[in-house]
Amino acid sequence: MGSSAATSSATAAATLPDAWRVELFRKSAADDPDGAHLPAAARELGITGLERARLGRGFLLPPALSAEDVARITRELLADPVLDDVRTTPPEQEPHVGAGARVLVARKPGVMDPVALTIERALRKAELVPAGVDVFVSTFHAWELEGALGGAELAELASRVLANDTIESVTLGGEGLHYGRPAPAKLHGRVEVPLLAADDATLLDISQRGALSLNLVEMKAIQAHYAAQGREPSACELETLAQTWSEHCKHKTFAGIVDMDGRRIDNLLKSTIKRATDELDRDWCVSVFHDNAGIIRFDGDWDVCFKVETHNHPSAIDPYGGAGTGIGGVIRDILGVGLGAKPIANTDAFFVGPSDLASEALPKGCMHPRRILRGVVAGVRDYGNRMGIPTVSGGVWFEEGYVANPLVYAGTVGLMPRWAAHKEVHPGDAILVVGGRTGRDGIHGATFSSAELHEESEMVSSAAVQIGDPITEKRVLDGLLRARDLRLYRAVTDCGAGGLSSAVGEMGETCGAEVDLELVPLKYPGLTPEEIWISEAQERMVLAVPPEHLEACMAVFAAEEVEATCIGRFTDSGRLVLRYAGEVVGDMEMAFLHDGTPRPVRRASWTAPDLADPGAPRCDDVARTVLALVGTPNVASKEWIVRQYDHEVQGMSVLKANVGVKSDAPGDGAVLRPLEDSLKGVAITCGANPRYGLLHPGRMALAVIDEALRNAVAVGGDPDHTAILDNFSWGNCDKPDRLGALVLAAEACRDAALAYGTPFISGKDSLNNEYRVGDRSIAIPPTLLISALSIVPDVRRAVSMDAKRAGDLVYVVGLTRAELGGSEHHRVRGLAGGVVPAPDLAAAPALLRALHRAIAGGYVQACHDLSEGGLAVAAAEMAFAGGLGLDVDLARVPATPFPSGYDADTTALFSESCTRFLVEVAPEHQAEFEARLDGLPLGLVGRVRADKVLELRGAGGDVLARLDLGDLRAAHLSSFQG
Amino acid sequence: MTTPRALVLRAAGTNCEAETARALRLGGAEVEVLHHNRLVAEPQRLDELEIVVFAGGFSYGDDVGAGRVWGLDLRHRLAAALRAYVDRGGLALGVCNGFQVLVDSGLFGSVDAQGRRDIALTNNASNHYECRWVELEAQPCACPWIVAGERMPVPVAHAEGRFVVKDAATLARLKANGQIALVYVDPAGGEPAYPADPNGSVAHIAGLCDPTGRVLGLMPHPERNLDPWNHPRWTRLGARTEGEGLAFYRRMVATAAGSLVP
């Protein structure tokens, strides 16, 4: 990265932009926190010479403006009169510069720049630009750095902190700002791809050169299809097929045929996850699996819906843009489910490498996990907050296996009227594209996300990076929901991976569609028909509008300052016809497009890792181990993330991510009250555990489903009105061991769903999460994120996890077994192997129902699920959250007999067995509470204390540890905090 | 007492209009939510109103600076009508981004004849977005519906809420005019350090009124604390009938209805 920064500086030093340049620097260092924080960020990289930094915000304005125009624009819009010093430079002149080394950071041509767009719109609206001037604005950052910095240090600082080379150009100590729109591609009409005479090698070459991600079997199927028609495919047609058949869009692995050690599975998804939903046949399931999100009944005339997506590959290359467009994309899924829902909550989950990874352990071409995590948090923050959707729930997992392949999950919950749950397209309906303009951004995102990353991924895939413009999406949201309520359209879907090709292709699947590509509004001229058709430019939706409502519908969007353009119509031809300036550039059967994908048989096999069970050796220093566990990165505080997300907007908050006397303890899940005239709530929770997945993917799947459900029950959710989503991130499933693990996990999902009576309503998979270095291919740990949406019958009975009152009774509910495989305890003590926790499917559902009845009855003061770190961590968290100590007597913990090699106290404290809770009950409710849990494993282990001490007593009666709450709270903050 | 009529103004990127409208409705007003562009087209609508609220959010993405683009539009297309509205006794409130917009609009009397402003809202000292509950204390001020000494728990959610002034004289003038309406306090007592003061504002200012007291802006969000269960520690508190933010809006509506006007 450093070398490319140096190169651009050398080549560009002489050029000065033909534009007015305005640079704004804060008058006072106190008003420039970006500058003030930079020396500390530099020190983290080992660069100690940076003494002072200033950030200048720079703007390039049209050269045709007069000096007076520029002064007025600066005064009225760009500069703050209290805070900013202004430096203005006329076109093609040397700028005034301040002290120190200068680093200029600008977006590469064609990369989305939302700030510039906003300025252009504002200048036009306020008429600050004379008529006839082409309003084109660029922005950049000018850093002025003082201190003893070598050239190499400057380059490193620039590439690792100040800029992302993938989307930004950097110049060190020189000029080189680009001003102007990106160069147009060579325009052409219909282009044919010579396929019919191609041999296998040529077919693969065409796929690879075109970044189509089509394998040989698929290329041959396409060849045969066109041979039967006696013609070559057009470029548009081939691109459409590549996008529609991509793993990302078609889920070929999950829908394919698997040979699992000789057992044939025809369509893994249908035979496991979907089958469970079908068999359960819950009457509150409204729409499952076929639309952009799953929909369930909520209350009265209202339904709720939920979707979780991954955005892994883009986030590896540009964490900020990748995560931002990830959340932007899943919000559009919710806007595009049925006739559209109002997004009411966002969720996120990140899986990254260890935060303390040594720099020398970082593989070539990868970013440090800290930079990735900070970037994805900032991406979700800046997109989610601007959308006015509270980000309420989530998680972060740190694990070696994610160093090269970080995972970014983003979810959105929506609220919709019952009449809006379904859509239909009629022939004759107009195809209306609304929202952002189409540019060259995100070309081949669908096929790129289906391929493996490798060392040069940053170079070859930069076109696949998308930058979000949340304010455009917010306008689309405002317009769409208004048009929905006026019933002005019949169907809607989002432009996600695959762009218009995917959206129009899906909507027109059962009827047909024709599109005039030259009508699509462009960010800049010169896109080829193929580029227009498959661009993944963000913030666009496609609507099917009855002709009689077209004018009214467009007026609604116009009132929200949203561009809406009719680009074609749906037909009854069964064909997808694409024209450009009158010429047909594509004409294909919908049936082949959607059903022509070959279904190869993939082999699957799984063998357990060869690891002996280390047991649970007696712990010599329980207090130290508990403190270590409370501070281990997977358990430690995530408050630094939670505080950056607006989790209060829309005013529905009942339980927040962090709870307790200081609002700094980890709650089990978020609860919201979506409707002002109903006391019903929704709980949003999740479960995941990659360390379990490495040891046993099947037991892992059972455990994380249990985790999501017990979190939901802990905060007040009804387990009989809970739906879940599956999101698999896996390695390359062409390899039998990866696919074998997937089969185990999917079958466990089916078993758990049936046992708990909890249907899956939607899901998504991201495969090929592997990183190639030389000959080695490294897969991520098998990662299943389960997200739960649970109805809370009465929000006034929602329960938080903090200890409430001295003297209250403390129970452990659920059975403890010798299950420490993949546990945080084992990680902290350096042990490998062991039995991965899994719920007893015969007993767990009844326990969840019974505990729910006790909570719904109002007999529970506090409830916390037992997960990473087991009983010890749950008790520590409940205590410091409430600012009250606890007594815990391990002799009273309900448990199965432990095998030899398992110390009783160690196992009781640190086992991660599923379906267990720590519950606080007021003495006056003891009888009612115990009656509701009659016959279930229940142990009265102690009481809430009046002082600030957690006292753990061993089965032999001895005090194992006395922990001060202040020390526990400090330990909770002891790992990476942003 | 007649029912006051309130307008919640929205624009591209505002996102608090629904809960703000609810707060005003629960507070006793008749409420309409309207796009800024519609009011620009029909400024005479102001004649029928007692309350105008600039909703919070990220107007135009806050892409140049918080509230600047909407503020520019206000100055160009609505300033005179709004000035006349306030002069005839109308109340105006800006919450969070609405406050940032009002600062830029000039309605606080802090923009001179040459268009130079002497107050600003800018980056939090922490340099990042902060969503957390804080405690506000009402100050003796010109605003008739602020009861000096009262405290209110309320969430903040912003990245650019640090109130700054051009110079010491500006701050002295704001004090002398009774314009400092709400400040952050530390519930434990003493000088409110971060995070009790979440952004590092001068004099810990969270809310400001104009010299007439009829225009009020504040960074925190009382409309996110209307229900008994919004408070972050409600599960530890006794029975509650409403959130503390509701009284804030109820008093504003009552003032508009004339019952609290001195």
C-alpha cells in the first residue's frame, strides 16, 4: 500500500486542478478533534514523531465561478464563521499551505462522494451558482502534519490511517488532485460473445476474464442453450446469466445435490431448514423464505419482518464502505419485502481477528483487525444513524480464523400493515426505478462475493466496492412508504447484488419484462449497456406501477426530492428484452435464466478433529480466572460500540443493549415497543460461537439456536411466538470437509427448530470465505449466526439482567453438564478439545416455556442467560450491573454427575451448558416462581448481598473467591475498547 | 383554552418527526407533520400555528456540517416568514439537528447584519457520535415554559453537539439576555465532566433560547422519554406513569395555549 501512495505522489506532483479550491482549517486546535486524535493513532502504529496534526476539509468548485461566487458559497455554506479559517485558491494556482508535511486524500474518480452530491444539490437549490455553470464538486482532505516524520512513516500513516488506497488517492507533500467526471467507456451497441465454438479452456477463460464467476459446467450449459438457438449470446445476456446464477443470488450449494458419505441430499435447504418451517406450520408465519425478508404476525393490523445479510467480502477490502452498504442493503430488503415495511431496528454482528494480533502476524494484503473493527463500526454508525433507525442489538467475536476474512452481518427489523405483506406484478405495469443514480460502482459485486479472496483482491476488485449515500436512501424510504400507503404500486424490490438485472429479472420472472437501458439516470455519461444493467450502485429500488398511477407515484417521490424514472414495462412474453437506444442488446427466456442452472452433485464428509478431552483441571486461583474471563475480548464490554449507535431514535426503547446502574453491563437482548397503542413488544437477540463450530458444527448449531432463544426468553420474549433467521458464513463448499460441516449444521437447525417449535423465516449464506496465500487456502471457522425475533406479550414485564435488591433469592435454572469444549475457560487456560455444549432437545423447550411463564407472571426481578464463561461470568455481570454482591453456592447448582477428570467446582463455574439462566426472585414471590418451574432443574444457590462482593462457595463449603465489584467492572473494560 | 396547533417540520434526512409529533399530541396539541418545501411554497400556513418544531435527524446528511444545508435553505427561503411568526408570538423549538438548523438560521439573534454568526454547534470533544442518557437542569431564562431548577433525564444522540461561542463577550451576552435555558449536570454533583457533559459544551450548555424566550433549541431528545419504560433504569425504579420528557412538551403546548403566559 505504501508503495502505491508514493507512486501517485511522484506522478501527480506537477498537476494543479482546473477548479477553485477552498480549504477550511479550524482556527483552534480544540475544534479539530480529528487532528487532535491523530498523534495517538500514529503512536499505535509505532510512529512517535508526529507532534501535531491539522485536518483541512477541502472542496473543488467549478472554474467558471467568479471570486465573488466562491466567497459567497464559502461563507453561506461551506465554512463555519465561528470555527473555520478559509484558504481559497483560484484554478490552476499553487495553494497556500500551512506548516508541516501535507497529505492530500481524495476519492478516486467515479467513487461515490455523498458530501459532494449534497453540496451540488444545495448550490442549485439556493441558486448560488450562475445559470449555465456545470455544477460539479469534489471534496478532499488536506492533512498538515508537524513533527519528525520520515517519508516511509508518512507513507505508512497515510495508507493505514488517513486513507484507503482502494477508493482514495493519496499524495504526499505534493499536488495531484483530480477534478472532473470519470472518463467515459468506449460506447458500443450490441456486443456478442463468441461462445459456440469455444473449447473448455476458452469457456473458462471467458468466465475468468469477464469476472463472471461461472464454472465450466455452467458455461457449457449456457453454450448448449445458445447452440440450440443457433446464435451467440450478447454481452448483456451473459452478464445477466452470471449475476442470476451467482452463488450470492442463487444459493447453488444450499439448493444443490449433496452426497454426504454416500447419503444423497436433494436440496439441503428444502430438506432441513425450510422443511422444519413447513412441518411446524405456525399460524403466525405470514411470509417465509420467498421474499426479501420473513414476515410474522405482530398485533392487530400489524406484522413484523426481519432480515439479516452478510457483507463480508466488501468489508474486508473497505471496512467502512462495506459495512455501511451492508446495512444500507439490508434496510432496502425491508423496504422491499411485500409492499414495503418501515425499518424499526438494526442489528449487527462482527467476526474479526484478535484485537491484539501482532503486526508481523498479519498476512500480506490484510488490514489489522482493530482497523477493520473500527471501520465497520463507523460504517454501521454513519449509515444506520443517518437512516433514523435504531441499532439495538448485536455482537462481536474475536478469533484467529477471521484475520483474512472478517465477517460483517447486518440485520433490519420492519413493521408493516397486514395488507402490505404480498406483492404481484401485472403485465403492462411500468418499471419505475427510484433513488440514486447509476454509476460504475459495484460492478460484479454478486459474482465477486461468490469468489475467494486472495492477496491481490484489493487491486482487482476495487470496482466491486460500493460507497453508501444514506441520505438518498432516507429520501427513498420517506417516498416509498408514502406511495405504499396511497397504494400507488403493486410490487417493489430492492436493487441489491446484481443491480437492475437482479431486481427486474426477479420481478418479471413469471411474466416478462422489457427495459430501455438508455433511460436509466446515470451519475456520469459513458456507461455501456452491460454496466448500466449490472451496476450495483446503491440506494435504488424498483417498483411495478400500474399505468394509471404512474404520474401520482412519481409525484410522491418528487416531493421527497427523489428521482423516479420509468425505464420499461412488464410484459406477458415470458422473455427479458433489453434495448439500448432502440437496439436490442439482450433477449432471453425467463425460464432459462431462472431455472437453467445446472445442479452438480457435491461430495460432503466430516470427521471430528483429533483432540483428546482435556477435562476440567481444578483451578488454583478462581478469582484470577474469573477476572480473566470477564475481560476476555469475547466477553468484555462492547459499550464503546453501543454508544456510537443511535439506539433511541423512534422512541420505542424498552430494554437497551447495555443495562444496569451505570448502563454499562451487557443485556441479553433489546426490547422495543413498536406501536403506541399496544403494550406488546419485540425482543431482538442473537447467538453464535465459532469456537464451537471448529470442534463440532452440528452441536454448535444447536447451541447457538438455544442461545438466541434463551436470550429472548431472558428479556421477556414468548418462546412460542419467536421466529429465527439463519446466516451461514462458511468456507469453500466445493471441498468435502467444508460441505460436510455445513450439512451437520443445517440438519441440526432442522432438529432444533422442530424441537423448540421455532420456525426459520428467512436466511442467507455466504460461502467461499477463504483466503489464498500461495498454495494454502485458509477457511474461516464454520460460522452460523442465529437471529431471533420474539414477541413480548407486555413490555411492562420485560426483565433486565442487573441484580435489583439485597436479600432477593438467586437461582440457577437448567442443568450443568461437563461441556467445556470451545469454552472461554479453555481459551483462557490454553486447553483444546472437550465436549461442545448442546441443549437437550427433549427437555430444553419445556424449560424455556416455564421460565417465560414465570417472567410473564411478574415473578422475576432479574434474569441473565449463561453463555460464554458460564455461571461465573453470568454471576459477575449480574452483580456489577446491579452494584450489588451475590452469594453463589456451587453445591446447589443443578448438575449431572461429572466424569472423571472434571473438577466439580471448575465445571460448575465454567461449563457452558445450554438452556441455563441465573434468576433473581423476590422472597415474596418464591412460591409462585418455584411452582412455575416445578419438576425442572432448579437450584436456589444464594442471595443478593447488600455489599459489593461476589462470593463463590465451592461444593465442599469452602470460599473459592471473593471478588470486588469494582475489580470486576475494571476487568470488563480491560480489553480493546476502540 | 383552545387546542394549540403545532407543525413538525421535516426535510430530507430528518428522522424524529414521528415521536416529536406524538409528544406534542400527548402534550395536548393538534399536530401536522409537513415537508419544509411545502411550507416554503405556502408560508401563510404559519399564520394558523402556535408551535413550529424543527425535527431532529440528519438533514441533508449533515454532509457539510450539522444543519448547514437546511439552515441555508431557511435563510434563503423562509427566514422572513419565520421571523414574523416569532414576532407575533409563535413558539419555535429545534431538537438536536433542529437546534443545529436554528443556530444556522439566525433566529437566536446571533447573526449580525453582515451575516456573521457568533455561536456554533460542532464536533463533540470525544470526536465521535454519542448516544447516552444525561441529566439536564433548567436555568433561570427568558423561556416562559422552562421551570428553573427542574431536572430531567433525557437521551442525547449526536456527533456535533458541542456548543461554542466566538468569544467571552458572546457568552456574557447570552447570560445577560437569559438565553441559557438548559445545562448538563452531574447527578452525583460537582462540575459535569464527560460523560455527564457528553460533548464538552462551553458552560455545559445543552439548550438555548432567543432573547424573547419564544425560540428554544436543545441537543437532547425529550421526545424519546415519553413512556415509563424509556428510562435506562426503569426496571430498577418504582411504578412510573410517564417519561420525564412528556412534561417538557406538555408545558410548551400549555404555554402556546396561553395558560402559562405571564
